[in-house]
Amino acid sequence: MVKSEEKLLAAGLYVLSLPFPILAPLIIWLLKKEESPFIDVHGKEYFNFLISYTIYFIVSGILTIVIIGIFLMWIVGIAALIFTIIAAVKAYEGKEYQFPWIFRLIK
């Protein structure tokens, strides 16, 4: 059973990632990962997501040379926003969430 505080911190990890994409989630994850396996799972998942979507965004930026990258940048940005909101809701419900289309580099 996941505690209410853990749910709130895991959801906060995602919500705070919108204005502070690296610092806020990193602080929450590093401070609470030893105490809570739930927050550890969400922290790892978020940083895998951040790495993957940063790579997608860079590739899209390079592809702006051939115009398709402009559309891809919009798609990647909108997908990242939607998946972040879904992950925050799932974390608040006490469920684990796996982002689609990410590389799981941090295990």
C-alpha cells in the first residue's frame, strides 16, 4: 500500500517538472528514493523519459533542415506534455506508469 505522502511527492515530481524539468524532480527523487520504492520507480521513469524525449527533440531540431522537423518538434512537445500529465495522475492514484517510446537507461 502506497502512502498518501508518497503519492503526492511522486505526482509532484511530474507536476514540478513542467516549470523545472531537471532540478525539482531530481531533488524529490534523490531525497526520497531510499525511503520509498514508489518514488524511486517514478524518478527513474521520469529521467528515462527526459533523456529519451530530449533525444527526440534534438533529432527533430536537426530535421528542421528538411522541414519535417518542425512538425516533429510540435508532436514531441505535445506528446511530452500529455504523457507528463497522465503520469502525474497515475502517480497520484498510487499506480506505476510507464511512458511509451522511451529508452530505459536508468534501471
